[in-house]
Amino acid sequence: MSLFENTLTQIQKAAKLMKLDPNVETVLSNPDRILEVSVPVKMDNGAIRIFRGFRVQHNNVRGPYKGGIRYHPQVDMDEVKALATWMTIKCAVVNIPLGGGKGGVIVDPKELSLRELERMTRRYTMAISNFIGPDIDVPAPDVYTNPQIMAWIVDEYSKIHGKNIPGVVTGKSIAIGGSQGREDATSQGGVYVLEEVLKQYGKKDVKDTRVIIQGFGNAGSHVARMLHAKGFKIIGVSDSKGALYCKDGLNPADAMTCKIEGGSVGECYGSGEACEMMTNEQILVADCDILILSALENQITAANAAQVKAGIILELANGPVNPEADEILEGMGVKVIPDILANAGGVTVSYFELVQNNMNYYWTAEEVQTKLKTIMVAAWQSVHDNSLKFDTSFRAAAYISAMRRLEEAIKMRGGY
């Protein structure tokens, strides 16, 4: 089953439970617009190379399209459609006035020089410039894109329109209109929700709660740092090259140092007592209380779901648990905090950034954190209420929360 088919399956399940208007389900199952562009780039050796770029705009009934741009050799249209659909749902889950979009370019950015990467970004921006903007569609960083790439997009888009338009993207550096708190917003939002879940379903003191984090990149390293500071016992971390499992706990800062110096958290093996190297596959089913998935999609499937030992799974990545695994985990009593809620802190602070750009007035880090916590806790409460009302999983309950809001907006506007 493809990633987009997985998404449609989740929509269909929630639609059946909530008795969603079939016409609304049809609207939400199809993107508004699919754009594919050729991106010609003059390489450093003088040759012209054509890259393929995408932008999918799923639904804007509640506000401008919103979603990241990823640079990756495996980007394809099916993936981008799924991610754009998730963004529509995600924004509605946390009740912010944005829709869903997603973009990407088929490229391995590690193979390009900095100048080539900049030229490609500017040409991609030119190709999609008529379809993006603060009131139309607002891109952001995603896989292998960052604030520097967002800065190039702002600069190129502003040149095209003859004025400075920082709100064309979010995820910018503070120097050009970024928001305080954006760098760790995804992780912080996930922590806020996790704390609420543990208030109701936690069985241990924080200091005895064992956490494994699969994916020790941006979101994973931030959430490890945050939870470690709160007293949680981090017993495992992994990256694309391997995993480290320490039954008595580890210090995420030390693990990150090892990763930077040695290229992988696996290089930390032997640096502490009771530690061992594992594969990424092994760390997913290692003994723990909370498993945080912050790598890629389809990590927990029908093949390994029954072996999961965690009682709670927090999805900081998009789509790390597929529908077949969801059914197995639900039958086992594992509580999965779904991506469309767990990682929505990122798009929420992106919304804050867009608001601040429009006002030309910027909030302190404390104001951002207070506003983020309020939104994430309210979103969790809505999801939890729906899980009880419909006797269903948190994922289905999150879809119900989102689609009820989308249904109201679609019908009010006469969207079909």
C-alpha cells in the first residue's frame, strides 16, 4: 500500500466512525492542485542539468496552503500528495487557519556544491512563484532543506515581486523574520502532548520511564534533550547508520557529541557501561516504556508491530506506523500518539511566524512557548474526548477532530 493510499485508508476509517458527509470525504480525498515543474540548473562544470520539482496543494478551505519542501532523491508524487493531505488534517487538528500543501525536488543535495544548490533553489522558486505567497501557499523546511534555503526562496520571490515578502515561507532564521522557538517547535509540541498523555495513562514516575528515540536528527535530538532535562531515562537512540542501547540510561548530549565526531551514535559504543550497539530494526522492538519515532515513514509495519514492547508510541515523524501496524498495536493496547497531533508543534509555530511577519511585530521565546502549549493541550483534549466518544484510537480520534472542522468549513463555503 502506497503512502497516499495509507492516508486515504485513515480518512475512510474516521469518516465511517463519525458518519462524515460522503461529499466532504470525496473533497478531502483529492488534492486541489498538483504542480510538476522542470528545474534547469547550470552546474559548476557548465553543463545544464534538469531536476524535477513538485508542489501539491491539497485543500485551502480553512486558510492558505501550508507545508514543507524536501530535497531528496526518492521524492515522488505519491509521497508529496500524502504529505500535503496530512498537512490539511494536521492544521485542522490543532485548529489553526491554514490548509495543506507539500513540495519537493528530486535531488541528492549532498551531491551539489553550495552554489549549485542555491541556483537550483532559485530556479525552483521561479517555477512555482505564481502559485505561492503569504496568502496563497506558504512553504517551509523539510527533509534536507533548512533556513538558508528558505532565505534564498525569500530573496528570489521578493525580487520577482519587487518588494520584500518574508512571509512567503516560514522556518527562516531570526535575522530575516523567523520566529523564536521554531527550531525545536516540533519536539516541544510533542513533549507537551506526551506530558498530557502521561497524566492520564502514565504508570511510572518520570525517572523510571524508559525512552527510546529512533531517529537522532533534528527533532529526535531535541526531544531527547528536553525529556532528559525533565528526568526521563533515555535508554536508546538511533540514526541512519545504527543504534545505541544503554539499559541504565545515556546522556543525549554525549551521544550527539559522539555522532558529530564519529558520524553515528553507534560510535558511542563502549563509552558507557551496559551499552550495546543495535540495528535500527532491533531498537524499534527493544524493551522500553515510550518509543519515539522521529525518522521516516513505514518504520512499524505488520512485520514487526507485534514485537513492539513500548506501551506508548509518539510519532514525531510523518507516517512511521502504517495502517496494518496500527490495527495490531491497538489490539495490543499500545497507545499511539499520531503524527498529525504529535508533530503539529512545527506547523503551529510556523503559523506564529506567518502571523508575526504579517504584523511586523515579533514575540519573545516565552510568549511563543505559552501560545504553543495552549494550542497543543487543547488539541490533545479534543482528540482524547473523541477517542472516548467514539471508542477508538487516538489516530482515528485526531482525524475525526480535524475532519469535523473541515466539514463545517467546506459546507459553510459551499465547497462542492
